[in-house]
Amino acid sequence: MKNWKWMVTAAALAALAGCATKKGFEVPGYAFGCPVGDTKVSSMDDLVKAKTVNEGRRSTVQATEMRCARTGDLLKIDANLNNDSKSVKRMSYKFRWIDREGMRAWEEESWKPVMLYDNSNLMINTVSPTNKAVDFRLILRSDE
Amino acid sequence: MKPARTLALAVIVSAALAGCAKETTRYGDSRGVETVTNQFGSTDLQLMAESMARSMNQAPIIASANLPIVTVQEVRNKTSEYIDTRAITDSIRSELQKGGKVRFAVDQAAMNQQVEELKRQQSDLYAKDSAAEMGRMVGAQYRLEGNIVSIVKQVKDTKDVYYKLNLQLWNIRNGLLEWSDEKEIRKTTTRG
């Protein structure tokens, strides 16, 4: 009988754990603090894929992680760029800001050139220029 | 004789070709990465202005206050080259103004024009009821100033330039430093 009670408790706990909110997805429409709207995002890879755009020459440097937070009424973004090659890579990035209606919330930013050492990571960060910007895209291009 | 004639012909053809060289003008991306030389350029100006404006927007005094009034003072050029520092502060001011978190009071550079316009409106040419009155200008609560420095190193085929822009936001009433930040840029040019 004791064994039976223990099994019921274990089953209940397992069921509760299954229903628990996944870390980074506590707020509907947000993943890891970043606005995702109706886009289906269930992992960090999904989020990075949804928010990153390659333009011009494709860079071998890839965004691997992205996290967002609110600072006052502005959106703060941290993104990790990874260079897993054995050579130094040069590339540029910029953020594109989108407003509530899906239109540009800010003029096109300037490209920011960066250098990544071989087999290394670079954390880039920014903050939205205006509180009208509720969404963003990270644009990458190779400078090589 | 023959080599001399060939040489002369080659010189004439080269000169003609040089004279007829086609000049092309195209529009480019004003926000693209410019690496024509390693002197201070448009990309450096844009990077510095954007970085500083975004940083200042997050400063507690700007984020929490109700549209603080700022005046832009001089950014001293301590580099070895000519840099229009006014262009940097103008870009920062534009970005902050568009962000809608700061208001700007007339600065020293524009003061003469402001006073001249006030005086003009006070003249008999203007209707008194709609003319701007004297003594109504609003003083700034904060002043923005800073400096830009560079370190240049050069050996035979390599030139390395390092720029650092430092900006500070001072509280005019109590003299406290409310915000400060730096933006660094390094550029290296190698020949061959």
C-alpha cells in the first residue's frame, strides 16, 4: 500500500513538471525575453533563426544565442556571434527595428564592422533607439 | 631605330588612353563600411554617434526624468588629424531628439543667431502680440561635453590608428557627473 501511494505521488509530480513553464518562455509571445509574436519558437535555435537575416555575402560566422530584456521602455538585446573556423573572420552587422504595425520603427542603421578571432565568440549588444521599436532583426554580412 | 619608334608609339597610345579614361560616378550606401583610408571616416562617425546616443538613452537620468533639457558643448579634438567634432555631436543630438527622451536648449554655437532673432522680433517690424518675448528662454539642466583622442603607430608597411571618444553629461545645477561613456575604434592598414 505504501508503495502504491509513493507511485501516485511520483506520477503527480511528473505530470506537474510536464506542465511547468519552460525557462525563457514564461511570457506568451516572448522567447528568452525577445518578442516573437505568433512565430513558433520552441528553442534558442528557433529564436536565432527567426531573428537573424543574412544579407550580401554570407558569413560563416553565426549567431548562436540571443537574449532580450526591457530597460525602461526600451528593448535591450544581447547576441552571441560564433566563429568556429580556424581563421580570423571579419564581418558587419546591424539591427533593423520594427514597430507594432510591422513597419520600420527607425531608419536603417549603419553597418558595424567587427573582427572575430579564430574559434571564438563575440557578444554584441544594443538597445532599441526608440520605444516605438517592439521587434527587431539582426542582419549579418561577411566583409571578406 | 625600331625599338625607339615602338616606344614612342606606346607612349602616345598610353597618353591617349589616359586622356580618354572613362570616369564613372555612382551612388553608394551612406551607411556602408568605408575603408578607403584609415583616417577618421563616415563609419567611425556613425558608430560613435549611434553607440553614444543609445548609451545615453539608457542613463537613469534620461530614462527616468521627464524630458530633461540638455545643451551640447564642445567635443575637444585631441587627435593628430582634423575631425569635425560638431558633426559627431550633431548626429548624437539628432538620434536623441528622434528618440524623444531629451530636449535640447540652444547651445553656445547657436546663441548669437538665437539672440539676433529675438532682437529682430522685438523690433517695430513685428506685431507685439505674436513676437517672441525676451526673457523666455529655458536654460539647460545638463551639459554634454567630451573629447576624442587618437593613438597612431606606424612602421614601414603597417599603420595602426586607435580612436577613443569620451562623452560626459554634467548636471549644471550641482556639478555632478550624471553619465559618461566611451567608444573605441581600432583600424589597421597594411600595405602589400
